[in-house]
Amino acid sequence: MKLSDYLISFLVDQDIHHVFQIIGGASVHMVNSIAQRKDIDYICVQHEQAGAIAAEAYSRMTKNLGAAMATSGPGMTNLITGIACAYFDSTPTIYITGQVNTFESKQGRNVRQVGFQETDIVGMVGPLTKFAVRIEDPLLVRYYLEKAVAIAKGGRPGPVLLDIPMDVQRAIINPKNLKRFNMKELAPDVDTRGDIRKSVRAAIALLQKAKRPVLVAGGAIRYADAVDTFNRLAQVIGVPVVTTWSGIDTIHHSHPLYRVQNSDVLVSIGSRLDTRITGGKPETFARGAKKVVIDIDRAELYKRRGLDPDIGICADIRDVLPVILQELKNVKFPNWRDWKKLTLGWAKKYPSVVPEWYERKILVDPYVFIRTLSEILDNKAIVVTDCGANLTWTIQAFHVKKGQRLFSAMGNSPMGYSMAAAIGSSIALHKRPIICIIGDGGLQINIQELQTIAHYRIPVKLFILNNHSYGIIKQFQEMYFNSRYEGTTPKSGYGVPDFIKIDDAKLIPKLSFGKPIEDLSPELPREEFLANMLIPTI
């Protein structure tokens, strides 16, 4: 059996049915092996970065591995941005690269390169993957494949990379003679069941004494497929809930507990409590609160002085939440009626979208647009947003309904993410419609993927929030450089094309508007269109 055929058969056995790729000389054998089968297909993107991101989003949607493939040299290095997205957002994704023949490689010699496009991708992505290896012995292909999958899915999930030389790809093997991986080689660093139960009881005792408790819902709840369990827990405890950006779709906005301001007991579930949550001075974050933090990564529990938890539980959420629910069966909590009323009052007093923004007569306010979009979308909508200002507007103004998905690459946050992620999401869900929110800057990073959308007829509804600038950086320049704009505006070198004219060549329906929002609502439910919205520069 040809090794590349075995490789693809293994992917199918892992329930992977699409591989995002651009073919190259070092990956031809693997792509050809995909083409010989009917139970897996390759998706041709226009840039490997987009393929790497699409695979990461594919994993989010399928709750399984996503896969991307690239050739040697520039093909493999183009994957790195997407690999970083998967790493920082803990998404299990497998990346496979073709490499020069083993007899053409450096093999430890102190030279830069021997084979054409030879590149040490394993060394490059080591800090951005959970596991990366070059397979030089054909008899170890099963071992490394099984090990890679186990590592990608185990513990805190993340990306893995397998670099396979061309002569190894075309090697003839007998699957019966291949070495297998033993799961005992992996020793997860998590708390024992006894320690978990002991810590849970201590956390419950804190909550029983609390006057202003809060639950923080992080992205790991979604990654662990524990959204329903978490919602049951929130209902049983009955305390206000705040979500992180990554956890925004773990609880719907109309849920009566979705409120928070400050607390005396804070229980964080599945959040690494990064600086977007705590601010630059972690010692000031919830400084009046006892903190209970549940995280599968022990290093995240004690990473910064001033933020060490009073009770830290290092375990998989899927193991912890059932224990909490069991321990709560005979527990009575205060009703916290006054606290919940107070937080609800704050939410009403300080809305993210104020009424006067709806009354603008010239251009659409971005917060109003996002809020109106969220009101129109049904509860099955999947929304991918990009980075910068459009990410901030979306997170602040979008009211998530039960059943909806809203996500972005919150850790790496590259421009152009949402375009590629929308492609991967739709392919994963059998071409289900995806809402893509992106800025003019982000679109130009992956604008070539409009061809992928058009070629495969992928139902992506693309909303371009076009402020003709790098808005977030422009705001930074206003704060620290006395509004001296360099590289962020048309006058300082940044340029924006006419997206409508560019997209004419792609045969994609589109609509451009800049009227007040009340004139637009009838247009929003159209089946497919490309929107080029002109909004005020920030």
C-alpha cells in the first residue's frame, strides 16, 4: 500500500472528509491519494493562510479535527498564521506538509538548504503547536499519526503538524507491520477526581457565603461541548453570568442571568483570564473577590502575580461540571435578589447601543447596524467576525440568541480571518449559510478567497464595515500620537479599492449602502449579497 494512501485512509477513519490545500510538487502524492477516494475531498483555496484558517474553523464546527495541507517552502510557511490561530484558541487541527526527499535534505549539515524549497517547518512551528514532527521512517507513519491525533485532542486541545518527505509519501508499506502508538506515553497533568471533588466543595462553600457572586464563562466551555451543562449549572446556582469574548455564545443574551458588574466571589470556568478581561494590571481585576478558576492547563492557573486563584481546579470541564452539579443537589444558596436587580439596573443604565445612535440621518452607525443584524438573524445563524474595530463592535452590540454561534480568532486575531473561517465553517456544515463580518483592511488580506467562494458556490453573506482606514490603530494614534496618522488613512498611504467593482468579476450578488438603518431593514434578509457599508471613520 502506498504510504500517502494510508495517510488519507487514516484521516477518513478520524471522520475528516475535507482537506484545505494548494497543491505543490511536494504534496502531489497526498493530493492524488485524496482524489482516488469518494469519502474525502480536497478544497482548493487561493492562499495557504486561508486554508490553514479554514481548517481551524472546520474543527470548531465539526467538534473534530480540521485538516490543511501544503507543499514545501513558501507553501508550508504560509500556514503559520492559521496554525497560530488554532494554537492560541485551543482548536484541534492537523496540518500536513510535503517536504523534499530525505536524500535531498540537509540531514544535520550546517548549510541553509540542500533540496529545492527545503524548509525546517518543524523547527518553525514548534512554539505554535502541541506536537510537530518530520516522518522520515515509513514504518513510523501510523505511530506518529495516532500520536498526533491523541495530542491534538487530549488535554488542552491544539494544532499538530506532520512534515512528510516526498520519498516517504510514495513509499510502499504493509499496514500490518506499522508500529502503533500507546496512549500510556501521554501523562496528563490534571487534578485527581478526589482533588476535584474537594476543590468543588470548597468553591461551593465560598458561594454560600457570597453576597455578589459572578460566573465567568470562557471559550473552553464551547470547545469541551459543555454548553448545555454549563447553562444547567448557571440555572441551578442562579448567579449573574459574564462571558469572555471567546465564550460569548455559551449563554444567550436574553438569559435572565446574563448580567455582571463586580463581585465578591468570582468563578471562572474555561477562561485563561487574559489581559482583554483583566486589563494590564491583573492585581486590580475583581480585586475584592475570592477567585475560583477552572482550567485544564495548569500553567494558566498560576501564570501572573496578582491573579492567582484562591481555589484552582486543573481539570477538563467535562469532568468538573458534572461533579459540581452532583454536589449541588442538596445545597441551598441565597437568592441574591438585590444583587441581580442591581446588575440588571446597570445593564439598562449603560447600554452598548444608545437610542440617539439610531437617529443618524447620513451614515449608518456600526453599533446600530450590528444590533439590527443580530435582531434579524434567526437562532440557527453562524456569525464569524474579523479583528479590530469590527470585532469590537460585534462583541459589544450583538445579542446572541439561543442556538446561534458567534466566534473569531480571539488569541491571534489576524486580519482576514473571518473570510477564510466562513469558508471552512460552511464546508464543514455541508454548505450551510455563514454570516461573515469583516473590515475593509481585513478583506484585503484574503480578498482572493472571493474566488473560492464563487468557485464552490459557498453561501457566505459578507458584510464589509468600510471606514476607509485601520480604525483601531487610528484610534491608538489619536490617544498616543496627537492624531498623527501614519499608514492608517488614505492620506498617509492606506488605500481602499472599490469592492463592488472588484467583486463584479466574481459573479457574487452585492449591495452597497450608507443610509440610516431604518431604510435598510427590508433589504437585510436577502439570500446572498456582498455589502459594502460606508460608516464614519473612527
